[in-house]
Amino acid sequence: MSLDWNGKAIANIDALLKDDVFALLLETAVFLCMSLGMSSITKKNYKEWFRRVWVWEAVQGAARKTGGGEDMFFTEAEVYSLVGLKTNAEHWARNKFTTNMKGTALRNAIKHRERTRDEKQPQ
């Protein structure tokens, strides 16, 4: 199934889309809706969306990079600027999201340990 989205309800969307930084923010948020298990950003749920993206970025790393390659983590103000975004992503209860993030963190830790296993250990 394709990921569909609608941003018509985002305040000043036409003007904002002319800004490359906002366009990247929006594109990243659309795709993150799937990983966060949240299909929309509303005035009622934007803090939960921010909480989930904060956790996701803590586990996976920043979702965006600057032109110079520096991490760009989501801010609460950025998430609020996306109020009105709707997607067809599946909605998850908070506990499903949390369980998914625990599993991802564990897999990341195992991969890291496997990559570093053969490095010389301190004597």
C-alpha cells in the first residue's frame, strides 16, 4: 500500500512549501508517521507525536541532516507547525510504539556489539 498524505489543513501550507527547510521537514514527518504509528498531527496529539519522534530519534538518530551533515532533531515548535498533516499510516497505541522501540534499540545494540566484537579488548 502506498503512503498517502494531505497537508491542506496545515496553516500557510502554500507559502511554507516554498521554503526548502520546511519542505524537508514535511517530507520527513510524512514518512515518520509510519514509524511512529501516528497517522496525523493535530492540536490534540502534537505533543504525543513529538514525544514519539523524540524517542525514535534517541534510538535511531536524527531523522534529518543539515547541508553540512549535522544532525537536525525535531523540535516541539516544528511539530506544532505541522498541525493539520494527515496520512494513511496505521495508528498504534502508545504501548505498541514503545514495544517496537524497545525491540529496535535491542537490535541496534546487538548489531553494534557484533561490529565491535573483534576489536582488540583492553587487557
